[in-house]
Amino acid sequence: MISVIIPAYNAERFLQACVDSVVGQTARDWEMVIVDDGSTDSTPGICDRAAAGDPRIRVVHKPNGGLSDARNAGIDAARGDRLFFLDADDAVAPDALESLSALAGRHGADIACAGFCSSPGAEAPKSWRDSREEMSLDPETAVEMMLYQDRLNHSAWGKLYDSRLFDGLRFRKGTWYEDLDLFYHVFLRASRVAFTPRPLYFYRSNPSSFLHSFSLRRADVLGVCDRLCGYMARNRSLRLYMAARDRRLSAAFNVYGLLSVNKAAKGEKMARRAIEARCKEIIRETRWGSLRDPRVRRKNKVGILASYLGGFPLLRLLSRFVYR
């Protein structure tokens, strides 16, 4: 059985469509665990009505604790052999669970990953075409691709996991970028990882989400990447450390760029200066190694060259075009 875990906080606008996309699955052996994370809108009622209408749906009502805490509550409540995370403002294709189960079976994989598409209504495109064949990967290669941001993404959603991979592992509470903080621990436990580029997951771009707004909490990613690099340096191969180093550089470029184009709120100036100094330090530390790494994305190579040729004033100027 597949446990579909849906964390929901004030998700009244999109939750019903999300639930309906699971209820309409061609696969039948599933349960849905909706975690109402202390919502203050009509989300609790939507959850309870869904559970009343389908015995496969269960609801966990809990005080607000954030996305990590809600996902952890879903994992604790799940009864399935496999887990699938679905955000409350997203949706899945009608055959998503069946297709991912078959993909995992074909390759003997503990994790099956799907492609995704994004549209305002999170609807399936009228047509799609596979530009690459499905892949069967060893876990280190899969993690390496995610860190280099090469086709696979590190988001928890859109993937079917053997539930045993989460034994003793949970999302870190109180930290943004919780997916990046956990994914490599889970993936490196797998025997094989399978991937299909078919967009079985439909990601809704939500302007109110933290990824589409600015807060100094965005700098949490720097600490996450510090832990990531430290883990790879101590426990894994040089190639995974190089990939982690590049992901850390990407985070520093991103945070520095966001600081450059967003004005400081009252009382933030000292904190912003400290974060900016940290970004500069990371960029200086990692840019030469990443410049020589053939796997590094062109975007990072451009940022590295700009930091050498024009220094941080040029990076600040370029940020106006990237993050406007």
C-alpha cells in the first residue's frame, strides 16, 4: 500500500483539487494521510469531509508546527509500505501512483522519481513528450545529479519511497529548505533509484509560498549546505563532495542576489550585513574549485567569472536582472 502524505496549512484554495487528484488514481491500494497543521481557515473542514466520504482517507489535526513537523506527523501515522509526499496546493496525474510503482518494479528501485510541470492551475498538459528515456541509477549518481541540479530535483514531493528508508530519519523541524537538508540521507540508503522524465506531478507556483517571497530565513539554506558539505567530506566520495560544494556555491549566489534586490526591513541591517559577508566568504572559498569542475552549471560559471572580473558590485548588478 502507498501512503500519500499531504501536509496542509491554510490550504482552502487548493486542497480539494489536490485530494481529488489522489481519489481519481488508477491505482487502488493507497491511503491518504492529510495533516492539518493548525490551520485557521476552512482547511480542517475540507479535511474532515474528505475523510467522511472515503475510508482510505485519514486526518491528523495538530497545532501549527511548520512543514517539517507536519510531514513527520504524516510519516508517523502512515501504514503503507511506500510513501508519497504531495503538497496541498499541488496535484498528480491520474496514473501517477501506478506509473511510479511500475517504474520502481522494473528497476528494483527503492525510490522512483517523476518529472514535474508547473502551471497556474496545476493541470496536466494536453500533450507531453519524453525527451530522455527513464533511468536506473545507483544512489550516489542520483544524489550527484540532484546536487548539480541536473534533471533530478531534491524536493520530497513527486517521488515514491520505500517507507523503510525513513526509519530513524525525519525532517528537521524549524528549518527552511528541509528537503535539501534530508534528501541525501534518504537517497544514500536506497539500493537503486529510478527516474522518468514524464511529468506525473503538477507543481502549482504559489506567490504566497516562501520560495516566492523574501525573508532573512532564506539564509537558512547556507547552514543546510554547510551540513551537506560536511557530511560529504567526512563520509562520502570526492565526487559527491564536489557536487555538494557546487550546491553550496549556488546557495550563496542565490542568497546574495536576493539580498541585493530586496530592501532591508526595519531592524534587519546588521543581520543582513552578516549574511552578506557569509555569502561572500563562501563564494571566495568555493569559486575556483567549481570553475574547474565540468559538471557545474553555466549559471554558476557566469557568476564565478563575474565575481573575478567585476567583484561583488558586478554580481549585485547582475542580480537585478536575474531576480527582478
